[in-house]
Amino acid sequence: MSLYLNTGSSTTELTPQQLHDLLFQALAALGERKRVLIVPPDQTRAHSRAGELARYAYEYYGDNLQAILPALGTHSAMSPSNLTRMFGNVPHSLFRVHNWRTDVETLGEVPAEFIHEKSEGKLNYPWAAQVNKLIARGGFDLVLSIGQVVPHEVIGMANYNKNILVGTGGREGINRSHYLGAVYGMERIMGRADNPVRQVLNYASDHFLKDIPIVYVHTVVGRNAQGKLAVRGLFIGDDAECFHRAANLSLEVNFEMLDRPIQKAVVYLEPGEFKSTWLGNKAVYRTRMALADGGELIVLAPGVKEFGEDKTIDALIRKYGYLGTPATLAAVEKHPDLASDLSAAAHLIHGSSEGRFTITYCPGSLTQREIESVGFRYADLKTMSERYDPAKLKNGYNTVDGEEIFFISNPGLGLWAYRGRFTT
């Protein structure tokens, strides 16, 4: 197992030219590769710089780059405009669309006994290690998995083998991994590189991915003193050490520990990135450990027009709502449609405040009736955006008309927690 590149710190700012040269250096160390597949994230993780790195890899490999498979997971396919915006001049003909319901192959199963142990006895099912057929049978001599390591609600810290086993995974694997994380407790997982969900994926990697030539390219991205995004680290390797080094740096860069709980948080969702509550609820996930009991979360969501990226999941969210863990677990027991889509059930748990704080959505398209029907409060986007203008607020504490609020311009870039609530 090899670590080809390990560079970065909490004060590093890698320039585009440095990213280019460092990637070329690492790819040269891999030796000649004739059939290359790149697996980057989609536009919902554009800040990862994966689009730029994929473009550099295309420059390096030329015709030896045979395909690019965005790790969509359950997300919608990328549009031509999104592809151009994220990947620049990379030909659209190289891109393939992952379908999580039909386009997968099961490589093996993590035994139920392992899940039972890792879930502390809460679950007792096997876990299918599923990947896109291109990865399983494409005959590539390099699968270059590119993405950002950042705190994550389901897996603790995003990326590494999640990009393959979930990002190009199948219905059963995605459903059961998400449900494991929800039942175990997202607040026990977020910000932790080692947790039950990751342990399941590591078992699958060790047993079922060992013959696939995967190399991981991990970025760590944070904000500099001027509030601009900066690449703090680049880590390239084919094993867990590469991931753990990136995760350690991400905790320094992306995790803000607060000395007092937030009474009112205002979170802005960039419309080009967040078009559903399935994605936009990062506003809930990443702030929940920082919000005070009885606090308020206001979500400015100009691009949000639906609940689920997937039509089936959208219908399930509308039917069952974000009503908390007990109600969701009871619905899973009672209703086969929700029981057969456990990732949706997990999302309903994750998106609920469990009654501890209020969640007010200000969507661009969804109606008041739709928002309130799933258990959120509703407020008018124009009115709230005029009061809490994202263009005028700075990240962190602000005073608006004598009222203190905590503003977050992009919840996907970090994790916030009150010191008295975060447990190690």
C-alpha cells in the first residue's frame, strides 16, 4: 500500500499551478496506465476542486482516460451546463451516468454478525458491497477517485471508500449504510473518521475491492483570513493512511468548536448547489450540535424546489415528513414502502431536530403548505433575505437590528458544535 503525496497544513494555500504540478508528480509515481477511469463528485461538491483535478488528470492521461463516472449516489444526473461549469473543457463524451437502482454489481456481503456488533445490537442485516458495473467489470488499470475530506453526517468524514461504495453504490448498500448511521446516531458519528459505518465500508474494501486498482485523491478545503476558499491539503494514496491524514487536517480546518450554544443560526444554501432538502438539510446536520435547546435555525434556500433528488424518495419525504426518530422507526416497522428505502428513513431522522430546536425553511419554489406538511416551519424567502442579507453577513456571529445571529454561508464546508454538547 502506498502514499504517493502528503502535503498540507491549516495555513497552506495551494494554488491551481501547485495542484496541477503535485497531481502530475503523483500520477508519474504510479507508472504507466493505459485504461483510466476517474470517479469525481458531482456539482453538489464543486468546492472540492475535484473538477479542476479531473481536468488536470485528463491533461495528463489524454486518450488513456477512457471514462469519467461522477459519484452521484442518489443524486440526479449532471446537466451539460453543470459538467462544463465544473470540469471545463473535458469532453462530455467521456462522462457516464451512475444509476443507483439499476447500474450496479454486488461484489460480496459484509456479514450480519458484523453489522450487529458495530450497531451495538440495534441492527442485524448483511450489507451488500455494490459498485457501478464500470468499476467492477470495466477492465481499468487505474480508478482515480477524487474528492474532498470534510465532516459528514452519515460517514463521519466524507470520501475515501465512500466515494466508491456509496457514490457509485446500489440501492441496498446505500439504504442500509445510511440507516446504520442514523440508528447509531449521527451526533456520535459526525467529525469522526472511525465509526460503525466507516468500519463496514473498510471491511468491504479489504475483502471485495482489493483487486481493483483504486487510487484516492483527497483535498481539504477551508476558508482563509479573507473568507475565501483555499485548498489546505492534497493527499494521494491507495490505502486508509491517506484518508486519515486528510481527515486529521480537515478537523483542524473544517470543525469549529464553540464555547456557547447558538440561539439563532441563519444558513444560506447556494442555489447552484442545493436544489432539494435532501441536500439542503446539511444546514440541519452540520449545525445541530451547536444549536441551543429551544434555538432557531433559519435556512435561506433560493434554489430548493423539491424534497428528494430521486422521485421515489421525494414522495416518501412528502408522505412521512421530518417527524423525529421514534416516529420514523415506527413508520419503518409499519410501512413496507419506507422499509424498502432505508436511506429515505435515515434522511428523515437526520433532518429532524427531534423537537430540540425549530427549523424554518425559506425556499425558492416549494410552497408554505409543502414545507409545513413535512414538519418544518415556513418563512418568505424575500422577506427573510432582506432581513438577513447573505451578501452583507460574515461567517460567524453578526448583529442584525440588535439581534445576535450566527451566519453560515455554506454548511457543506464544515461542522459546528457547542463544546458542552460534543462528546468524544
